Amino acid sequence: MRSLVARAPTRIDFGGGWTDVPPYSEREGGRVCSVAIGAYATVRLRRINDHSRTSPNVNCTRPPDQRLVEVALTRSGVRDVGVELRSDFPIGAGLGGSSASGVAIAGALAAWRGEALDRTAIAERSRATEVDGLQVPGGRQDHYAAAYGGALALEFGTVTRVRQLPLSMETRRELERRCIVAYTGQSRISGETVSAVLDAYRVRDPVVVECLAHMKSLATQMADALARNDLDELGTLVGEHWTHQRALHPSIPTPLIDEILARARIAGALGGKALGASGGGCVLIIAGSNNADFVRRTVGEMAELVPVVIDESGFTWMAEE
């Protein structure tokens, strides 16, 4: 095999973020509901024969991915390959992009070595590179969304349980039509925010403990709503989730995020929230069945819209001879 190409999707996290991060997930058990979307990290590996090189041959469109690829290569033991990593989503968008990149490179390197890894193993290898190799605090949900694709109900504890939520064609089309993702263009402080929230949890801050419990419960309700094809209920639950999510830390909401969500509600949206750790990045709005176009135009006046196309494949790869 002279080359291969692999890709992994990003995701929309409807609810339950932070509950997938230790120590919360280990002590309390975490739950997340999400859906993968077609904004991808794509990796191309090609064989090279330059044994005189002292550093990896790596080319990335996103500067933060350079170190990720270098660490993944070192941990895999793969040599004599060139790596090109391309991403079609904004930096710091809150879409789980770094994990999509991690899953793409972990899966690609495993395929290159001839390892038969299942999706759970790819997700866990990606997370180990990020947490152990790069010393970046974080959870598991993004890695699993990138590895599995589709709509997921995830449970985190001593083991991770993955429940794939089948979507009818009608529900998939309605999700794509009614889910509006807007990129604020503002930078995020994901690692710092996650660390601050978890430190508050460790000292049993009552506000943080209560908010995380509500968010975990809402994630379960969201998965049930998706299973019933009830997008109105999903939208309402997403809005309720935001009231608890924004209370976790002062850096999570921003004036622009609050303005986007307020104007979306006035336009008829059922609910909305910031994606990822927030402090910037993307905002999710779920419109009603009859006002999606109007809500989309309203939000589009304030932020860049990210296309929402559901990915049901997760991590994929193919050889290029």
C-alpha cells in the first residue's frame, strides 16, 4: 500500500457535555446525546523513503494539529510516512474538531499498520493521544462521535456504552433543516474552562454539582426524544440544558452568544445552546417546524452559518494504490 486516505466527522453535542470527563464520569457516571455532522478531518498517509529525515513529514491546515500528528506518529511507531491533515471546519468551533483529527489519524495509522481496531478502540486510542500524549484535559464524547458517526446516546463510567440511535430519513432531513449552527468567530478556552469546571466539581461546589446532574438527565431525555422522532421536545430540552450549562462557569456565555440565542428565540426558535466548552465557538439553535428559514436568516445576520449534514458513517478509510 503506497497511500491511504481516512476521515472522521465532527459533531453537534445536544447535551451532557462535561459529564463525560473524569473524575465526574468515573464517580457519577456521565451521559451525552450527540449527532455527527459532515464537517471532516481528513488524513492522507503516503509512503516515503527518506531515511535521513530527523523529524516527521507532516502538513496540517490547522496549526494545533501539527503536534497532535507528531505525538500520534511517535506513539504508533510508524515511520517512513508523510502525513497530510486537512480540516473543513473552523478552529475552536466547539464541534469536537481536535478529536475528529485525533480519530482520523489514529484510525489511519492503525490501518497502515494492518491493525484491526474496532470503533471503540480507535476512539480510546485517539483520546489517549490527546490526554496522555498532549496533556490536554478532556472527555470521551467527541472521540466516540467521530469514530461511530450518526446519532448517539453515550454512557460513561468504568466502561463506555454506545447506543446508536437510528434516524428515519424524515427525521434526518428535519434535523438538517431545523438545526442551525452559527460560528461566532470568537476564540474559545476549552481546556481552561473544562479544568475550572472540574475543579469546582472536585470541591463539591453545589451549583456545579447540581447543574451537571441536570445536564446528565437532560441528555437521557434528549436521546429518548430523538428515538421518538420528537424534534420539538429535543429543541425544548436543548434550551433547558443551556440554563444549566451557562451556570457552570462565567466564561461559558458571551455577550454575542446570548444575543444570538435571544434573537433566535424571538424569531421562534424552540431552544439553543453553545457547543463544546464554549466561551466562543459555535452556537446551536433548533427551530420550529414552520419557522426554520426565518430563524436561519435571523441568526445568519449575526454569525457565519455552518452547514448541517448528518454523517452516519463515522471513521472511514480507503487504500490508494
